Amino acid sequence: MQNFINSLNSVVWGLPMLLFFLFTALRFSFKSSFFQFRGFGKMLSSTIGNTFKSKKETGVSQWGAFCSVLGACIGTGNIVGVATAIYYGGPGTVFWMWASAFLSMMTAYSENYLGIKYRKKDKYGTFCGGAFSYMENGLKMKKMAKAYAFFGLMSAIGMGNLTQGNSVSQALTRGFGINTLITGVAATALCFIIINGGVKRIASFGTIIVPFMTIGYLLLSGLVLFKFRTEIIPCFSLIFREAFSLKALNGFGMYKAMRYGISRGIFSNEAGLGSSTLLHSQVENSDKEVQGMWAMLEVFIDTIFLCTVTALVILVGAKKEYFTLFGAELSLSAYGTVGEIGRKGIALLTAIFAFTSLASCSFYGEKSFEYLFGKRHTKLFKNVYVVLVFIGCITSPKTVWEFADICNGLMAIPNLFAINSLAKEVEYP
């Protein structure tokens, strides 16, 4: 099974897929005259700058949607996803994360713009928006929308469920010596409580948890970086050198750095997958351009800022251990260089962020399931989802991450096709 998953992953995330993502990101970047650079100030003023000026919102707030999407990304994408990228592709992966993230800011803008433009309210008074809507209502391709929903459901299970639970159990086992079975039971129970409160409880949970945990994460990372402050500049040199290395060093080379840098960057910020459109489309009284800019900000904070912090901590803290240690174990080793506060702190942060991710991604899966089978059966999905959390906690980590990569790739294909087909309809500030 492991060999089959590895082979399938190599096909899905081969050169054609990487080029498809880069082509899409470049296309929207040029179309917008690189708005991610020229309009960076406008993006900040239209999002964070207006957070406390907005009128009272009755549904899911813009800030709530932002925190929920960011919480889904930060969980394992930053803390563990970066570690797995470096393990597979070496230090050069960090550069390709940066490059793909800067370009993908406009991919995130465009898909969320379309998600708002084509959303509609159902008979229950809730918004039906996101990737399904622009495929069905924009392209008039309902079969493609159904295929996307199926892949989205699988991605929610693979990327949003199994990998999150697995990262929680690995982190708590290494950091606190907690048995994976105990972690599985606890994670399942907490996830059940959160997701059964609906999208408003999910958004409220993210609004409370994400800001405080992000601050804690930066403080903890700052301790490691301060300890190894003289090695930070050489680290940047290593990243750039390895990003363009044609000769493999310890199994690394330019292609592997590109392959894992781009795929893990996408895993982290989800730009091009269309998943964030499902949460952003729930925001009441929202402007298409504003929601697009919130999505841009998510990519910037998640990948360009926070992933860089994690990468530097690993490269200066774990040093050559990134050749041998994998995932959560590598992150724990790097943060453990400042003692028990580092090991236990990053274990706790990984667990809490992963719970937020489990909750947010359950909504992605729920909307996909609802699109395929109707609203009546969503309770069944929620019950199955929380059971799978337990399974993820006790599953082999490498198998889980490979499966998540496959799910992401299959989900991206119809979404990238759709937003490229509707590119003429996207407008920029």
C-alpha cells in the first residue's frame, strides 16, 4: 500500500501539476499587474484596517472567517508541513515556498472573488458559495462541480482530518509522552463538541484561539532564533544556494526542492484548492474584492511569514537532523534546543492549532458532502468525521502525509481549470 501511494503521489504531483499551479498564479499576477505588490497597502487597509470599523455583522464575520481559514492553515501546514518539506526536499524548499506563495496570493484572490460572485442562498437561508458555485453557475458544468465536491470530501478527510489528528498524536507523544490512544479519544471528543455547533461555533472558536496561539508561537520561535541569532544570515544563504542546486546533495536537488516547496506551500495556504472559498462565501454583506484581499492576507501571513519562521527555527535548531527526523519529531527537536519549554510548548501549540484545523476542515468536508448528498445527511458526515480523527491519531505518519498530497492534487485539478476558464470575470482594485 505504501508503495502504491508513493507511486500515485509521484504521478499526481509530477511536473505537469507544478506547472499548472505556477501558470495559474503567474496568469493572475500579470492580469492584476502584480496587485500583491502594488496594492499591498490597500490590502492591509481593506482587511485588518477595517476590522474594528465594520458594522455589527449578523452571520459569520469577516474576521471570524479569516481566523477560521488561517487556523486551518496554521495547524500542521506551518509547524509540521514545513518540517516534512525540508525532510523531503532540503533547505531549498523554503525559497520555492516563498516564490509560489507570493504568486499564489492572486490565485487566492481570484477564486474567492468568483466564490462570492456566484454564491446563492438555499431554501434554508444559508449561502451556497465557493468553488461548487462558480463551476455550476459560472461554467454550467455541474458534473465538474460534483467531481470537485468528491475530491474536496476526500481532501477534508486526508488533509483536514487524518493529517491533523496524526500531527497531534505525534507531537503530544514526543512532547509529553501521551499515548496515541488517549490523544485519539480526546481529539475525537473535542472535535465533536466544536463541529456540532455549526459554522458559527467554528468561526467563534477560531476567533478566540488563533490570535493568542499565533502570538505564543512567535514568542516561542523567537527564543530559538535569539539563541542561534548568529546563524540566521548563513541560513538564508543556504536556502538560496540549495534552491538552485542542480547537483543533488544528500538526495536533494532543484527539482525536489521545487516539488516539495510548492506542494507543501499549497498544503499550508490552500491557494488554488478552492477550499477557503467555502468559508469566505458564508460572510454576510461582503464585497467580492474585499474577500479576495482577505484571502491574499491569509496566504501572506501563513506561508511567507509564519512558514519562514518555522523553517529558520528548524534549520538553525535541528541543523543536520532534517536529513533523518520526520514531521513533528523534527519540529520538536528544533524547538527543544531551548529546553523543555520549547519541546512542550511546540507540542501544545501543534495540538491546539490542529484542533482548530480539524474544526475548520470539517466545514469544508461538510459542504462537499452536502453538495453531493443533500443537507439531510450532514449529521452522518459529522459522525464519520469524528471517528476518522481517532484513526488519524494512530496511523503511520508518512502514509497519511502522502495520502493528503494526493487528495490535494485531485482537488486542485478541476478548481484550477475553473478559475482559469473564468479569468476574464475577475476584477481587481
